[in-house]
Amino acid sequence: MFVDTPSIDWNLLANQVLSFLNAENVPLQQTIFFLTHWSIAELRHIEDQFEDSHIVASDSWLHLTKTVGNYKFKVLDSFSIFTRSLDDVGKWIGVPKVTLEGVGTQPEKYWKEHMEELHKRHPVLFEQYALRDVEVLMKAFHQWRAFYLEKWGIDILHRFSLADLAAHIFETRYLNQPLAPTSIELKRYADKQRDGYRPRITKVEHYAGSRDFREFAMRCSWGPLNLAAIHGLYPKPVQVRDMKQFYPTVTLLSPIPVATTKWKYMSALDELPEVLSHEGFIRVRFRFPDECRCPTLPVYDLRSRSTKAYYPLRGESRCTIAEVRYAVSKGCVIDGAEAWYFVPREAETGASHPLKRFMRDLIQLKESYAENSLGYIIAKLMMNSVIGKFIQRVDEEDFESLYRLYRRLGSEQYKRLRYRRKVLGQLEKVVGRLFFPEGWGLILGYARLMMHQVCERTGAVLAITDSAFIPAGVDVEKAVPDILAKVRSVGSELELKTTAPKLWVHRTRTYALLNEQNQIVTAKQGGVPADNFEGIVATNLKAGSPVILDAEKKSLVKPKAMLQTGRRLGSQYIRKTRINWGFDFKRELNKPDVNPWIDYSETRPWNTVEDAIAAEEYDRAKMKRVPSKGSTSLTDVFKEVAPSNRGRPSRVLSFDRYIIHHWLEWGLSPSQIVTMYRGYYARSTIYRGCKALGGERS
């Protein structure tokens, strides 16, 4: 069926589909599925596409259910399963898309951005191109639907995403009992049917373990290692190595708790040696030797509520016991500690652990496909998705509720509305059904430790999650033989991905691999939204300075942006941003005045997080400051850019009271705490809060 109209409404579309099915003698079912790849591109042609519809959406995909007459139409977005472009899907299944390269002397990229022109000037080719897209999508979807039905008995027509699919397989095929202590509540609800509402009963699971432990574990759980030992243009050759199937490997090698795990609490420093022989979470006040170049205990910038991790020589860290155990072996001194720990048993370490069984089976499935094929990537994403589900929290409003609010208020009032969650009554955060933050925190902690050991022993100049950029002359086999033996025992490897004569590092996730002529081979643009990032970096490197400060990126209007901006769904717009070419201050520069476009500086760990924050604030202040008296002291700069008290909380919020209480326990003075919260509370507010918590002003 081919509909040649610029737009269509639901009634007309339904009639067209039903007529086509009748003409082809296809038996009609009550539910009819529309299969799309990135459904927003198709839904934008339907007038009032979201009116009276049930919607499930993320930033990348959107599913929609619409009832028209006696039929229910479900729009499924296959991007939620394949997570790659249709070009890639077609290559993987052996049905490549119709090429548009050279049509009318224009490149393929031009025609993809001007489909209406292609339709007018080359209608036959346009139809061939559109039909091939359908052929690729149908063949790939049916192939994988049959695979999941045969292997697991699961129909992907009824799963929202690849992560949802992986979680369902793990729950129903591997998880005999919950991973954490759980109680069951029977809850009644009314199920809407065509002829009215029917009473139903469902089971609701509640966490039944220690709330104190879970809160402690969540405060000790952080992301992967991202660290740059250099900043600027590094003129020496490097080898880029990736840890194959990193998180599944860590899962197989590490003890993972279960519902029957016995957690114990420790707050006495003399118990620390015994605790360090076990596993769990810990809060410590620590001191590394001054000569240590690679501290391994993460400290997070709580003052700015960011997730930026520092690794200073001293401070307070919340992390895993494994990380502290390794730090102590390097000479780190612990001045105070509290921990929740468990003694690993067969249930946590054995091959029968449900998560380990799931990972082994998926690794076997992944290895049965060629590298970077569709099956290989789907299996890889399924493994990582389950670990991600352990920390899933639904913090944002669902699109369906927002759309109803948008229709009720109108476009202009909706744009001006703040605190939408409060208006919608969504005052509590919702967690996923596999919520298991203690498992997620331990896996990520073990992963950070493994990459820290690799980087420390090989002298890596850059580490990004599972990748290490190592000087080319380093023999990895000799540098980390014990780690290689461990990962190889579960089928993993520290694989050599590529080499490069030179490396340019802006910050941890923004870098470029260069050839001898400083031409870019590969570039990654973490935090820099730009379509021509490689060209921008190449121009700046050639000029020896950041001559390009602005970036543009073509973006498509997604559902939430449609409501907020009033733009048409799926329409294209240019997003303009100012590029911040400043340093990220995770480590201290040996040469603070280095020009990163022609030279580089090695970095060293900060003494404390307060030093890092002060340096970053000073750098920002210099960018904003207009000199008045010729003074450049830190105190003068802070005075000139000190923000107003207007709009700040009049009292310390509960989350910050918790942090301040422990800082006072560790001996920080109110004056030091005031510095930590500069810009977020007035000085008097912090002093009042400290006094209420028992701290005297100093």
C-alpha cells in the first residue's frame, strides 16, 4: 500500500489500511500493528497524531496505540529493538538499501535531507527507495521475532524496548527468586475493557531489607572510570585497547549479592582490617602518600550536585570495599570508616548465580555471530541493559501525561509552566521492577578498580569506561598478566582496537586520534553537539588555537520538544551552542598555561576536592570578570562574581543536612562547609544549619 499525500488523519489512514487488507483477503484481527523504524518520522504526517492515544516513549523511540472504530492500531518503533540505522540493519541481514549516491550529481546525504525533491524529480526511484526500506524492516523484524519466539518463547511485538526484552528474559528464565529481600502485596485495581471496568488483582513487590543499608549502598554507587592523564596534543604513538564485554566480564569475576546475603554494619576503625577481607560498601576518610600519581578512591563534587568524579590524594570517599582494599595496599591511610559488608559465599560467587548464568548464555550467543553484526550487537546490548535496569529510576514525566496537560493548558501556558511533575501529581520517583542498586554499585566499583589497575600499570594517558589509551611501547602482556589471566578465564580480552601516531585530548570523553600530519583519523565529541566536530578540531589544530568557538547540529523535533517549543513533530532545526574548550579540572595540570592545540601537559591528582573546585571556580571567574583594579587574587575574583542571594533556599535542604551532618562529624568547620556550598546557599543559611546540627562557627 502506498499513500501519496503530505498528511493524513487517523480515520482516513484506518480506512486505507482496512481496504488494502480486504482487497488482499487478509483476515482482520481486532489489533492491527504498524511497524516503523523511528516512528516519529511517520507519525509527523498524521494530523493530531497523539489525540486520545496511549503513548510509551523515550528520547529515541515512541510506541503508540490508537482505537479507531472497532479496531486498535498499534504503532511499533523497531528502533527500540535494533537501536541502529536502517542502513546498518539492511547490511547485517544481506538486504542493502537502495543507494542514492550520484543521483542528479548529488551525494546521498543531500537526497536524504530533501526527500520531497526526490519524490518530485525521481518518483520511480523514490518509490523503490521507500519499498526497500519496508523490505529491510519486515525481513529483519520477522527474523528476530522468530528467533525470540523459538529460543525464549517471547513475542517482541509486546515488548517496549531491547532493555525491556532483556529484563523480561532475565526475570522469567533465570531469576528463581528476587535478588534483594522482597515482600508481596496483593493490590486491587480496575481494568478498563470495551464494555466497562473489571476488577483485577495484581502482585506488587516491595523491598523488605534494611532501608539504612540500601540508602548507604546508593550513596556509594557511582559511574565508570573516566580519567585523562594528559591535556592537549600528545605527540607520541598510542595503542587503544578495549576490555571485551566489560560489565559481563566483571559480573562473572565478582561476588554479587542475593536476597539471602547477610549484610553487616561496621563503624569502628579497629574492625577495618577484618572488613577489608570481605565485600560491600564503605565510607572512609583517607590519605594517600604525596608521591602517589594514581589515587583510586573516587570523591564526588556534592557541592554542585554533579556526577563528576575526582581522585584526590585525600578526602572522604564513598565506594566499594574492594577499591579501599586496593588503596590500602598502595599505602593509603584510613582515618575513619563505616561500612556495610558481607562475607562472600557460594550463593554470591558460584556459577549458579542467576545473573552469572544469564551473562554466560548471552556471551555464548554473542560469540555465535560475526563481530559487529546485528545479532552480536543485540546480544551485547541485552547484557548491558540488564545491569542498567538495576538502577533504573523514572524521574521524568511520561509523555502521555505531558500531552494531556499541554492540550488542557494550551501552548503558551504550557511553555510558561514550571514544576510540571508537581502539577501532574508525580511527586514520588518510580523505580524499575529490577531495581537492585547494591548490585549495580558493586559491579561498577569492581569495573572502576580493574580499569584503574590497567591504567596505573601500563601508564595509560586516557581511560574511558572500558577503553585505555596506552603508550605504544608498553607490553601489555607483561604489564598486567594477572588481569589478563582473569578476564581470559571467562572469555574476555583486553583487545587492541587501533593505534595512532598522535593523540589530542580535550577532556576525558572529547579526543581525537591523529596521523603524522595532524590529520584526524577518529574523533569523539563527548559534550560537544556538532555535526562537523572533526572539521572544527582540525581547523583549531591547524590554527594552533580555538578559532572556532560555536557549533551547529541538525536535530529533529522529538515529542517533548514539540510541546515545549511549538515546532512540528519530526521537523528539522539547527541547534547552536557555544563550545567550552576549557579543561575539566578532574586532575591538576602540571603546566597550567599550556596551549592544548600545539602542546600538552601531564596531569597529577589534586590534593583535595576543595582545591579542584576552587581552581575551576577561579577559571570560570576569569572568563566572566572585567578587571577593575588590576587585582587577580582568588578572593578578589570571587567577590566580583559572587552571585546574589535571590532565589536561593532560605534553609538547608534535607539532602544537604545529611551531608553537612557527616562533614561536621569528620571535623570540617562551618567555614569550610560554607566554601563547599558557595553559590547554592547564603553564608548565613549554612552557618544557621551548622549551628542547628551542633557545629560552632569558626
